[in-house]
Amino acid sequence: MCGRSDHVRGDRVRSDAARETDGSGAWAGDGVGEAGEPDVPSRPGGPLRIALLSYRSKPHCGGQGVYLRHLSRELADLGHTVEVLSGQPYPELDREEITLTKIPSLDLYRDEDPFRYPALKEFRDWVDVLEFAHMKTGGFPEPLTFSLRALRLLKERRRDFDVVHDNQVLGLGNLGIARLGLPLVTSIHHPISVDRRIELEAARGIKQKLGKFRWYGFVGMQSQVSRRIGPVLTVSESSKVDIVKDFKVDPRDIEILPLGVDTRVFHPRGERVPGRIVAMASADAPIKGVDVLLRAVAKLATERDVHVIVVSKPQKDGPTEKLVRELALGDRVRFVSGISDGELGELLASAETAVVPSRYEGFSLPAVEHMASGTPLVASRAGALPEVVGDGGVLVPPGDVEELAATLHRLHDSAEERARVGGAGLARVQERFAWPAVAKATVEHYRAAVTQQNYLRLAAGKGKG
């Protein structure tokens, strides 16, 4: 038996039992290609009915949830009908008229109980069994299992949408979407093969390396799917190069569309706290370089009165908490999580200096949000960061503790340089990164995909004739 899909508009929630599947167990294009063509309307110039897919959508950290929130708002403001299909954690949405359709997983990685054992009554169908078995054997199943559930829902509701936008799910189920007659546009913020490479390099011992290799097993699926799903949007030239290199996608299928920043939240706010350094990054992910930042702050703290606030929730007794104890940072470091947009905006604008210490970024919304706050930014010369930051910040080699510490030392001692760097970053954001422009450009890609699908439908009809 299928689970339930909750349709949410603003604060009002209604729950409808999901329709039953046919029980065959088939998924990729179930019921597609039968007599007659799918009745999917084409709307060459009018408002579109858009399905946004996201297998997990954390609202305040993790680029996928933040992207989904801002893009859906701007699409709705342009007059389009937007429905978000998401697994847990569910997104926060900014407009009453945006529909959230929950496609629940078993939620095996919830923050308060990761790698949990679900009760028997929680299993609804074979996809749930697949998800649990995948987790128990060390893999990460969510892109695959979400894509299967989403395809099942889209099959039942294919007449409700004009276009589907996949927010980096890239599961095998996505290959069935075109067979439903639905145009598909896919966003790849950066290929997760980069995360896998960095985590394997950081792993210690053969057991840890094998564990990481198994966890990232889904990357092979994403690579395969990305070569077969049509137009791809990515956020930077750096990400495009990595997608072509690692996923072997035809570069002609990839368009670059940078992200935007919400300047209603992120803007200068006046006085800053002396010695405060702020970073937003997943604390325990090697790719984010929080370990480099903590070591640099420990060095600087021997000579200057500084403290660092990291917007993240580290794993209890995980590598980051252990490093904090090893460096004896004490009250010089604080981790915050679960704060509101307003509180986050105030925090970023209160810092004397901001740091993005990542070993790789496909874009980095935090970098843009720091710059929008007028905070002088120090960022790694890695991935797309030089492309995004440009002359709006100070770039240092990734992983170089000494250079990062020296740069923070220099900025701490020079109010003049802080003002210059902060002003340059703010000017760059105002010139280049705006969500309304991102949404308008995205709609043009939707219309191109709809037009392409219409041509294919017409050609198929002539072939039958």
C-alpha cells in the first residue's frame, strides 16, 4: 500500500491518501506509451504549472533547500503556479499560493536519530524496503527512492503540470518523466563526485575508505542519469567543467545560471562586534573546511582577541567537537543552528570578518550572503569561489591554515582594509546576484523545454500517421 501525500499551502494542511499503484512493481514510465498521447497542455507564453522536485530541502543550511525556497517564491511572484514535491526535511516556503506536496521517506537520517530503525508499521511498500536495505548496507538511498516515489505521483497527476524541474535528485525514476510526456529541466549545483573525492582523501584506513565509497555509490547513478535527461542548469563555469569532466555530460546540454541572494534579509546593519568571525558550513563535512578555520582561529587567538561563530550543528562527539577540545578553543568558538532568517541576517551583519574555508564549492550561497551583508569575506581559492567572489573578497589557498590565519590577522588589524573589502563585496552582489533575474531566466529554460517536448510530440504524431 502507498503512503500519504500531504498538500500544504502556507499554514493550512490537508492530507489526501495517495492513489494506489497498479501493484506490478514497475516504475520507469509505468503506463506510459499506451494508446493515445499524454494530455499535457502546452503554454508557449502564459503562466506555467511547475513541479519542483527536491529529495531533501533543509531551509537554512544546504544549498538545495535555500535554492528551492527562493526560486519558488520568485516563480510565484511572476504569476506561475508552483508546486514543490519534497522529501524530509521539508522546506520553508515564502508564499501562501505555493503548494508543498510531501513525499515522505522513512526519514532514516533525521538529526535527532540518524540511521534509525523504523517500526514495522512504518513500511508502506517495496520502495520503503529498498530504502532501508540500502541504508543497512552502507549506502545513501534517498536520491533513488525519492525519484521512484515522485515518478509514481507524477504518473497519476501528469495532466496537472506543464514542466518538471529537478533540484539535483538525478535518480533512476527521473528517466521515466519524459515518457510521461512532461518536459524536464534539471539543476546540478555541482557533481557530488567532488564531495566523494574529497571525503575519500580525508578517510583514514581501508575500512573508512570502503565505507565512504559505499555511501557515495549513488554518484554512479547520478552520472548515468545526468547524461540522459536533457537540459541541465548549473551555477558556475567551474561546476560546468566538473559536470562535463566527472559525469561526461555533453557541454552543449549545460547552461550556466548563477544563484541570487535575498537582500531583504542579508544587508549591512550598522555596528559590528569586535573580533567576531562568522562562517556558515556543515561542521563535520571535510569539503567545507571548518577544521581549517578552527586551526587558523586557534593560531590567531594566541595574539588577538577573536572568537568565531559557525552556523552549523556538529555531530555530538564527532570530529569537529573533538578538534575544538584538542585546540582548547573553549568559549572562543560557538555553534548555532535553528535560527530564523532575521537572526541569521543580524548575525552575518554583526561580524567583523566572514570566512568560507571550503575545499570546494560549486557556487556558495553563503559567500554571496556574507558579501550582501557588507562583511569583508575571506574565501578559499577553490571550485567556483574565485568566480563568485571575484574582487569582492580576499582569496586564500584551500586548506592552508597559515595563510588563512595571516589574512585574518591582517584584516583584524586594519579597519581600512575591512571597509574596502566589505564595500567591494556589497557592490558585486548588487551588480550580479538577484533572485528575480534568476527566476526569469529559469522560466525561459522551462519554455524552451516545453517547446522541445511539443516538437517531439508533433513528430511522433506524424510518424503514427
